[in-house]
Amino acid sequence: MRVAVIGTGYVGLVSGACFSEFGVSVVCVDRDAAKIERLKAGEIPIYEPGLDELVASNTRAGRLAFTTDLKSAVAGADAVFIAVGTPSRRGDGHADLSYVFAAAAEIAAALTGYAVIVTKSTVPVGTGRKVAAILRETRGEGSFDVVSNPEFLREGSAIGDFMRPDRVVIGAETERAREVMRALYRPLYLIETPIVFTAVETAELIKYAANSFLATKISFINEIAELCEKVGADVQDVAKGIGLDGRIGSKFLHAGPGYGGSCFPKDCLALVRTAQEAGAPVAIVEQVVAVNDARKRKMAEKVIKACGGSVAGKTLAVLGVTFKPNTDDMREAPSLTILPALQEAGAEIRAYDPEGAKEASNLLPGVVFADSAYEAMDGADAAVLLTEWNEFRALDLERVKTLLKSPTLIDLRNVYKPAEMAAAGFFYFSIGRRPVEPARAERRLHGART
């Protein structure tokens, strides 16, 4: 089979590489000539574990190619995937579909025979019908089908998610289109992956509903964490106690500084706007958005409180700035709200992130980026653990104590255990748990704190 993928962003590049691993002949298309040249040279523009090897091996095998020529890529293709960006539109929060519609118009002009046009981008309900109308203006009836095939890729584990998914959702209206999609996903049929066939509108809504539900779990446990801090409960134990209920599950019940990334923020907002226009508002999701926005602001206040009520003139070492580990993605990262607030309160920020420093340096003016976690902490007044990269899970605590002016760790991801941190001689502040202090001798050495 031959496939063209329009867009070499996160979704397009991962999907194209994974389909080629299935044995499909894939051509990825992008207007950015410099980006295409980099891909041809084996340079991957995003950080995703394993993607560089996957692209390299399939390029060598002749199954994966890159081009700026959409017309040649689409000609003769069995399926054409639209995987362009759908950012939130300024002013109203709707998904900006201009790139999707522009791609559809170009595809219509380039088709040489029947093909399935697949929207892989996350799009609001009704987008597939609009794409079909654009294609119909040029191609007429019967020369194409439009399918919705939403992605459920987690940054940092996208290849595994594509190769071993929980399910594949396909919104298709004709048996011809369903047969093409079955052929593309045949390797997943062989491992008995559930393939859910629906109407186009249903598939589009499944994507938004899934992300909004997961975001709801995050905001829920963050609000419970606030309550735990007020009443002296432990949010980690609460999450475990409710997560063991099979009807609830433990995933996404990890208290922290709020969700970010390329999906949850814009998808929740887009669902809210779509529902409002349809006359069926989703009040729960509206509140999820509000809670998450407030959560990020509260985290700056928490850091200031942990530093004795003021960070003016203090240096804070921040460990991790990307919205989650195993990615260089800074989109809607909590750090983009928290760090400027701390700077405004008078703090100097010295940060370290294993992969995100290059992108973050453009978004966080005034932040100094170190080459290691220990360099960031050298001479700082306190450390703030903001993104739970694996290398932060086993810090040399004795070394950390010698580097910090005061052994203070503000853990916004609950990576460490309070009792262990107290025994190690730290003032330790976490999320939804009681703060702890070191032994009395340590307090005399470093001064009492609250």
C-alpha cells in the first residue's frame, strides 16, 4: 500500500514512521523545505524516544521518504493522512482549521484516482463533512472517502502507543473506506487490538471526550490535593485508595502543578466551545479548564510560601521545565506560568531540563539554564522539582545538601517520600501532603522555617 502523510509535526512524523514499520510505503510531506532536508539527513526535529532509529531504519529500507512536493506524494496513494496543526484560535478558543482545509484543497487537486482521505489531526465534530465538501468541489462524488482516525499518542511513549494501542478508532461511511483502513492496520488485527468502527462525527467526538475525561481526572485529584493539605490527609494514599477501584483506575490520579502539552489544554477548550455552540454546554469540562488555569498560578504561591513567604533576592533551582518528561515540548507547560510569577516576585531562576532547554530559553526570558541538575542547585536557596524526569528520581541527596544554601526541596510532582526526606535532613514540601522538617540538629544548623 502507498500512503501520503501531510504534515511532519509530532503526529504526522510518528504516524508515518510507524506505518512504514508495518511495511507500508509512506511519503511524508511538509512545506518547510529546511525541515524536510533535515529529515532526509536523519535529523529528527522533535524529541521522542526511539523515533530517530525508527525513521532511520525505514528510510534505509526505502519504505519512508520525505518531500515538499505534495502533488507527487498524493498521486497514486491509497490513503492520504491530514496531520497538520489545529492550534487554539486566538480570541474564542476554537480549533483553527485553516491548515486542515488548505491541505484538503491541495489534496483534491493532486488526486489521480480513488483514495481515502484521513483526518489524523484532532478536529471538532463536523470537520470531516467540511473536508468532504472541499474535496467534492474538485473531485466529484465517488472518487474519495473521508475518514476520521484520531490519534491517542502520549508524548514520550508514542511509538509504543501506535504499535500496541488500547484501541484504534475509525470513523468511516463506506465499506470501501473501511477495507482500506483494515488493510493499513492489519498488523494490529493480528495482535487482536480492538478496532472501533463508527460514524465520522462519532470518531471526532471520541477524541475530544477521551482527552477531556483524562484532564478531568487530573483536575479532580489536584482539587483533592488542596483539600488534603487543609485537613492533614495524604493525597498519595487517597489516590491509591480510590484508584484501586476498577471503575476509577489509578491512571491520571497524580497530583501536580496542572496539565499542559499540545492536547489537553486546546482539546478541552475546543470541546467547551463546540458544546456551547451546539446548545449542550459541558459544565464539568468548563470547570476543569478553570481549575487547571488556577492550579498553575497557585503553584507559584506554594513555592513562595515554602520559601518563608518571600523569594525576593533568592535563587531557585528548577528541575525540569517541559510539561512532562521524555519530551522537549513546552506547549502550555506549567513552567510558563510558574516561573514568570516567581521572577515577578523577585526570584532569580536557574533551571535544568534534559531536553527542553533550547525551546524553553526562547519562552522564559531571564531564566538561566544550567548543564546539569547539580549545577542548577549550586548556591541556590532552594530547589523546585517541576518535571519528573527519571534522573531527578534518585538525586544524590547528600550532595544536594552541600550545594543548596538551605536543604529545601519543593517537590511539585511528589517524587520523594516525606519521611525519607526528613531523615535525609531536608525541609520538604510536596503536593497534598504535610510538609516535613529535618531533625532538630539540622534545624539549628540551617535555621528554623515554617
